[in-house]
Amino acid sequence: MTHADALQAAIEAARAAGEVALAVWRRDFAVALKADATPVTEADRGAERAIVEILSRAFPGHGFLGEEYGARGDQETRWIIDPIDGTKNFVRRLPLWATLIALEERGEITVGVIYNPATGDLCAARRGGGAYLNGEPLRVSSVDALGDATLLHAGLRLVRAAGRWDGFVRLVDATARQRGPGDYLGYQWVAEGKAEIYVEVDLKPWDLAPCKIVIEEAGGRFTDLAGRPTIYSGAALATNGRVHDAVLALLAG
């Protein structure tokens, strides 16, 4: 298996899942609540099944970690899947949701795809191969001063509930602009050079796996809020790299 082959399979799987989800999104559908009180629809489950089917056929030895169906198979080399990142947007008919797929090999994310079926935008990245949006190279911005930077977030109540409010306010005061797109879109905007900083909390690994490699291959930096390059601590900081250490210092106080 080459990473180029894996990326092409992930793109195929994301597009197939997108067709499943988009068909549901365009009609009436039921919404249920999971044990953690987050919504789930037939689109979430159907999209994950479509992804697993395609990737299992392409790479029968690989395992999976999915939001809807959990872990199965080999966990040393596994696909991490969020069939619909932004289900609450999906339910409200906002076109800000995406299918997230990443390949993790011995703890390292090596391939990632972010696909929004509603807009047709597709971000793709593989280790050492760069990051692309709809086939065009992605590159983070060259802004190096916090006073010129745009800060993105995914919800103020979540930041307060996570005990990060004071550090976040310091960051707000230090930056030029603040916006709250949430979910996958913050990572895409940083990778595109449209913003410099994205802070997110209350996360699972499948929310972050492809976002990490897209940011890194676009020239940026991805860590948790303590500066560790992990998707497993429940929080994330993505930047253009130039302002990363300054942001970590403000968040830490």
C-alpha cells in the first residue's frame, strides 16, 4: 500500500458516503439522541457503513475506529472515521458538515480527507505529499503577529465549560478578529490561509484525525492546548505555525 493509493481510496469512500448523506439531507429524516446527548441520523450510520465497505475491500487488513460503530479489526493500522462532522448543522439544514476520514499507522496520521458534500469542497493530504483543496495546493498564511491574526473557535459555551475561559479571553484580546465557524471548517480556513488560529475543545479523535494532517501538510502546526501533537486529549490548536507558541503561552496564562 502506498499513501497515494490510500488517499485515492479515502477520497472514493468520502464521496460515496457523501452521496448517502446528501440524499438524506435533502429529504425529511428522523433524529435520535445518543447516550452522550448528541444527535444521530440514518445518514451518519449509512455513511459510515459505506466508508467501511469501500475501505475494507481496498485494504482488508486494516482496522477501523468510527464515531457510530466504534473500533474493529487491527488497531495498529486503522481508518478513523467521522461520517458526518457537524451533525447539528446537518439537522438544521446548514451546509456546514463534512465526512472525515484518516489513516492512522502506529499512532501517526498519514492520510486525511475532509469532504463537504453540500458544497463539493474536498481537502486531501498525505504525509510528505502536501495538502489540497479541490486539487489546488493549500498553504497557511504568513502572518506572524498575534495583533494581525484571525482567531477561530467552535463555541464559547464549550470553552467556558472546559475551564479554558481566562486563557481564551487573553487570546481574544491579543488578536485582530474572532469568528466561530466550528467543526471541520476552522481547520480548512487555517489551511487555506484565511485565518491563523483555531481553538477547539470537547473533541473525539475522529473529529480531528484528517484535520491534523491537512494543517501540517499545508505548512501549519497542530497540537493540543498543552502543545502536544496529539488527537487524543480532547482539545486542539491549529495555527499557521508562526503564532503557535505565542498562542500556547496565552492559553496557559
